[in-house]
Amino acid sequence: MYIISNADMSKAIEYIEMMIQVLTKTDLKTYNKKRMASILLRKLKAKQPLSQDSLSDDLKKRLRQK
């Protein structure tokens, strides 16, 4: 499991959406790549952003150190 910033999550979603749009070939490999990207996109969009208050004390300390 990884924790990324909300801004990075938005960028990742944007890049996956662009990848899906750019892949235009109709071969099986490209179809599967687009399908897997769509599944990942759906999962990422379903995630709820975390607030600082909902993090454990240990995670808050680690975020301050970076």
C-alpha cells in the first residue's frame, strides 16, 4: 500500500485517461492495455482522499520529515 498526495493522484488519473485516448490500434494487446487501464482508472476514481486528521500519528510524523 502506498500513500500519495491528492495532487499526485489527480495527475496519475489524468495520465491514465490520456493513455487510453492515445492508444488507437485495434490489436488484442492494445485492447487489453486499454481495458486494464480503464479498470485501474475506475479503482483510482473510487478512492476517497485522506485528510490530515484521519492519518495516524506515525504517518503524520513521516509526512513532516519529507
